[in-house]
Amino acid sequence: MKENQEKPMIGVKEIARRANVSIATVDRVLHKRSGVSKATKEKIEAIIAELNYQPNIFARTLSSNKTLKIAALLPKASPESAFWNAPLEGIQQAASEISPYGLGIDVFLFDQNDKNTFESQANAILEKDYQAVLLAPMFMAKAKKFIQSCHQSAIPYVFINSDIPGQDSLAYYGPDLFQSGYMGGHLLRYIVPASANVLLVNISKEIDAHHHLLRKEEGVREYFSEHELSQELHRLDIRNTDYVFIAKALDQFFASQHDITAIFVTNSRVSSVAKYLEERGLSHLILVGFDFLPENIEYLKTNVIDFLICQKPYEQGYKGIMALYQHLIHHIDPKKVNFMPIDVISRENYMFYTN
């Protein structure tokens, strides 16, 4: 065992000798830390490639009794939607599998209706010594600020559920948001009459030009445009997730628009719309939404919700953590983009499905 523990250090010494630098400088390059000039860094990296050197972080971690730490930053489940329980369960399962290998996971939960809680939890992560981060980037501006800090500290990060285009994440695990909406458009094409009106509903306190829900809406609109469908699309943004406010917004919309045939809800809060339709005697309207959640399944069983589009949130959390484990311990980088399957669930097949 002693011989195995010394091998990585001997390798570092040889790299330092060939590059004519200190062992500490080589260590900075290996751990992607700042403080090394570009020319020296390139020289050291060339020698590392020539020697095919692989630092044995696993052995080093076990021998030093040091635990590598991963931070998971995601929303907590809310009374309106239990969606985030599934990714959390996936994270917890991955944590139980990798803990014997010297990795620990701390979960930081924020309120998905309060961007300030995202910022405070993100800052709490940056104040500690984490080697990697898994996050759901719900608030675009604050998420970008956080990952810029991760870049500066050379902390690798993985996105789940929604990504931020143009950022250098280690990987993304989640739905193809545009294609999910495109699939919704395909469903609506076959279940909505040609002369009908369709209502697109976005329910979130944070809806801006880059919000992930809008990429689903773009997918629906693109499908209708490509196939030259005659159904008219209407849009309703509801910026409060409490049911009282959702019902009020829908009341106001239907007071002026009476000929809606179908509703497409761009997230898991479709159960709130289903509750509204049931209370107002509008259960005959076609309703399509997202995610295999208990509250959604109940309305699916009673035929208030016609279809749910589901994309494996448990696997998103699990695979995201395992990707960071492979990166930290085995130096194996995952595929950059990892889309979840787009599953269409109905009253006829829900009993055979698992998240």
C-alpha cells in the first residue's frame, strides 16, 4: 500500500524535474489552480501528456482521510409542487453509493419563489471548500453570477433540469426544453380540432426573456408554425404560484376569452390548473402538462389531465452526482449534453411508469 501511495508523488517529482519548476507549481496545474503563467502551464501539461500521468486522487483521499465535498444547489419542494423531491432522492442515492470512496455531498435548498434564497445559498457554498457543484439554475442572472465565481475558483459544475446556454459546465442532465415543447405541439395537433384555440400557461414568479419555461413555449410555437396549423395560440404568464392567484388569473383570462379548447402548461404546476378546471366545471377542456407527480397523477386518473410529459428527474440528480464523482476520482469527463427521454404518460399507462 505504501508503494502505491508514493507513486503519484514520484510522478509529480519527475514532472517538476523535467519542467524545472517546483512540486507546488505542478500541483497547482494538476488541480487547476491559479498562479501559474500560461507558458509554464502549457509546458507542464505537455510533460503530463508525454508521461501519461494520472494523479491517483482516490488513493490520496483514502490515505489522508480527507473527504472531497460536492455541493448540490437546488429548489426545495413546495406545497404547490413536489417535483424537486425526485432529483433530491436521486442525489441522496448517489451520495450513499460514493461515500465509501471519500466523497461527501452537502445539499443546499433554496425557495424557488425567492431569488434571494438562491443567492444566499450560493454564497454559502462559495464560502466553503467544495471541489464540485451540482445545481439547478433557476434564476438566470444570479445563477450566472454564481457560476462565474465557480469558474474563478476552478470548481467544476453540472447543470440539471435546465441549462444556461453558452456556459462551460462539465455536463447537463435534463430535458431538451425546446424539444419537450415541440412534443407538446405534436400532441396538441392530434387532439385539438383545427378551428380551436390553445392556451399556453407559464406559472413562475421569475419569467424573463431567457426563462427555461419559455423555451418549451418556443417549441410548441415552432411545431405549429412548421406544420402550418390553424389553431390560434394564446399565452398567459402567471407570476404567483399560490393557487388563489392562479385561479384569479385564469378567471380573468376566461372572462375575456371563452373559446379555448386546450391548455398546455409548461411545468409541473399543471395540477393547479387541473384543480381550477374541476372547480369551474371545465374538465372537458384538454389539458397537457409536465411531470409524474402524485398531485398530477390524481388528475390524470380522473381524466382532468389528458397527458403528462415526463423526463426522469430522479435520474437527473443521480447521474449528475455520478458524473462529478467520475470526474473527481477517475478523471473521466461525461458527455457534455445528456438529454433525458421524453415520455408521454396517460391514464392508460401511468401505472407502469417510474420517475
